[in-house]
Amino acid sequence: MNDLKNMIWVELRKATHSRVPWLTGLGFLILPLMCCFLFFIYKNPALSQKLGLVGTKANLVIGEVSWASYLKMVKEAFAMGGFFILCLMISWVFGREFTDHTVKDLLAVPVSRFHILAGKLVTVAIWYALVVAVSCPLSLLMGSFIQLPGLSVSLLLQECSIILYIALLNFLVMIPFAYFASAGHGVLLSFGIAIVAIILANLFIVIGYAEYFPWAIPGLFSQGTPLTTISLATVWLTSLVGMLITVLWWMRADQSR
């Protein structure tokens, strides 16, 4: 247990001394600002006409000006944005030592590789939880700023719980990217796979088989489709397989080169 605590402390120290966590946090905070901006444009027809293409986009995306519509857009932004933010987080945490050519120094520490991996995964979880914990209240603050109608306590609790659930789903299905970052010795492989996964996710949603494709499930859930037993099993199986292949790779891979 002490080894795990020490590795979590080490990984958190790395994160706090790097610009990457701050940039990812800033990137995630842009999501509620973008949603707020689109709704603000839609509420002001004169401004919408002046902005041209941006105003047209806002008119197409937004069906009605209400808290329910706004939070629906926020949920979809969290699903898509959380996917790429988590991809960057996991790729950086698990691939940084390969990029910096310091992986042998990390493995020279008298700590088991399992504890090293566990420390990295816990660090990503803490990092992501902090980003979500800031972004969710900011989304509500932005909605209050543009004075949207239709707010109720029940709606607020329901939608916030769904946003947190989306964040959890994203975290679980992104665990295999720890393996991609490790095997790819950096962020390039994992980002390439992330782009392919997003394309395939949209395809699976269109053809009606999204519940069988793990990276389509958070987006599908954000659009109001309830989770099924199959989709939940797909998410948890993806998470467990991701953990297993990452641990096996680190245990067996030759890191001497």
C-alpha cells in the first residue's frame, strides 16, 4: 500500500509540474463556454444575423431556448470532449517516459510494475475528476448567465447525475488507451486509434449497433438513450480487458531498449 501511495504521489508531482494538465483542464472548460456562446447567439437574433455562419450554426443546433436543451448540449459536449481529453490524459501519463526516454529510470525504482501502473491510473482518475468537478458547476453558472428558462431542482439533479455518469463511462472505456500509449511508446498511436474509434462510433450509432461498440456508448447515452445490459457489459468488459492487456504488456515487455 505504501508503494502505491508513493507512486501516486510521484505521478501527481509530475502532473503538477507540467503544462499538460493545465492545458487539458483549460480545453475542457471551453466546452461549457462554447455551449453558452451558441445559446447566447440564438437568444439574440440581431447578433445571430451579424455573425453569419456562426449564427446559422446556432440556429440549426439549438431547438429551443431552455435549460433542458442547454444541458442536453452540455451532455453531448462532455461525451465527445471527455473522450479526447481522457485520451490525452492517459496517453501522456502512460507514454511520457517513453517520449522522454526515461522509462528505464522509472523501472529502476524499487517498486513493482503493477504499483507503477496503478499509480498512473489513479492519477488519471484524480486528474479527470478534478476537471469534471470544475466544468460541471461552470456549465450551470454559464446557463444562469444567459438566463435560460425552465430550471427546476429535479431537472438539475437529474441532468447533473447523467453528466457524472457520462464522465464515468468515458473513463472506463478509455482505459485500453493506456495500453495503446504504452505499446506505441507515446501519444501518436493512441490518438490515431482515438480518431478511428470516433469515426466507427458514429457509424455504429447510425446502423443501430452502438451498444456493442464501447466508444459509442457514452455519446449514445448523452443523447438520451438508456443503457442496456449489453451496453453496460460492453463498457465493463472493455475496461477490464484494457487493464489486463496493459498490465501484461508492462510485465512482459522488454524495456531495456
